[in-house]
Amino acid sequence: MNSAIMKKTMYFFVLPALLFYCVFWIFPILKLFQYSITDYNGYVQNFNYVGFSNFKTLFKEEILMISIKNTLIYTAITVILGNIIALLIATLLNANIRAKGFYRSAFYIPTLFSAIVVGFIWSYVYMPEEGLIASFFAKIGLAGWDTNFLGSYSKALYSIIAVDIWKNIGVSVIIYLAGLQTVPQEMLEAGRIDGAGKWKLFRFITLPMLATSVTINITLSVINGLKAFDFPFIMTNGGPGISTNTLIYAMYKMAFTDQLFGKAAALGIISFAIIIFITIVCVLTLNKKEVSA
């Protein structure tokens, strides 16, 4: 088969994927840009073009800044705390302990449940007076200590973040465990012979060898945090007030509750820009760290 026929054959195989990409990615993005400069309500097609007024309105409203702040807090905590806990668990599970397979499965099981199931279960756990936490404190004589975790302006967002970490930490643990399997035992043994303690072995041998695993987990955590929607929607409906509004949830509410589809599209463009910028910065920084490690 000559090279010309080979090239045509290659294009033939690429075409379905390219078509799929254009229909389900490029076209919706272009439509989002179009709707962002209109007063489209999501139903009536005879909308009007309003220029950049949707963007101007959003930057004057409190909901944009609160949604950005909540999203960044959500992302920062899930990335930092989630990865620290996952790495600690993976290190413990990589040691010679009994029932290692059981514990590995136990930490991964929450990831198998849908966000709806997990959200409803934890809504009951957090329920004041009758929930699992409240019942526990009542049994140990601290009945007055329980609080309305999801009804508090200061606690609701952090309560949701805790649920997100609990549900998704299993994936990070598995990735770190896979990375730990690649650490050469000869290097660790050489470090022990040289008198290095457990912390120095971890800091100077194990952690640099986990650079790829760290990059994967942090990137996944950043993406997961920036597109947070399911738990704020299921557990608090963005409340109390707008204290648990994230960018994606605020966009959903504008479009399908307030019927301000054009304004929601403008928020979608802003969210898209923020997510792309943070993700690119994160990936470039981690890649540099990975190379230097």
C-alpha cells in the first residue's frame, strides 16, 4: 500500500472522531458564545442581541464573586486536604499490614456510589437532632453540641467539601498505591543503610518517585473542584442563601430556575475561561516539578 492511500485511510479513521468532537464540543461552545450576548430565555427562539450587557450585569452582582470564591475554596481544600489524606492512606496501605486487600476495597467503595446516593446519605448524617452525628453525641452525653451543618452559613460549604473528599478519595488512593509499587526497594534499602529515617526516605526517595502520580491526582482534583455542582445541588440547593453556590451551580440556576439563559451563557463563558486558565497553570507547574524531580 503506497503512502497516498495510507494517508487517505488514516483520514477516514479520524473522521468519525473529528465529527463527534465538532458536534458535541465545538458546536455547543460556539452556541454558548452566541447565547451569551442575547436575552434568550431558553424557550422562545425570537431572542434579541444585547451585546455585552449580560457580562456587565454579572460583574456588578454579588453572586459572581461569591460563586468564584466558593469554587476556589472548594477546589483548594479538595486538592490540598484530599491529596494529603489520600497519600497518607496509600502509604499505610502499602505497608505490610493484615487484611490489606479489605482496606483497599473499603476506601474505594464510596467512589462506586452515585453522587445522588452519597448526597442523600450524608444529608441524613448531618441532619440536626435526628441525624447520625446528632445521635452519636446524644449517646455520649453531648446532646446539645450537635449543629445544623448544612443550614449554617459558615459550615455548609465545608460540610459539602468533606463529603466530596470522602467520596472521591478512593481514586486518589489507588493512583498513589500504583505509584508506590514502582518505588525501587533497592533505593529504600540503600537509604536505610546510610542511616536515613522514615521521613527522609519518604521525602527524598518516595515522594520524588511519585511525581507522576501527584501530577495526575492534583490535576483530577482541580478539575473536579472547579466543576463542582452535584453536592451543592443535592445537599443544600446552593443555600443557605447563596453560601454554597459554585460557578456551575449558579449557571444552572440562572438557566433553568430563573430562565435567564443568555445571562447563564455569559456566566458559562466566564467559568470556562477561569477553569481553562487554572487548569493550564496547574498542569504547566506540575510538569515542571515532575521534570525537576
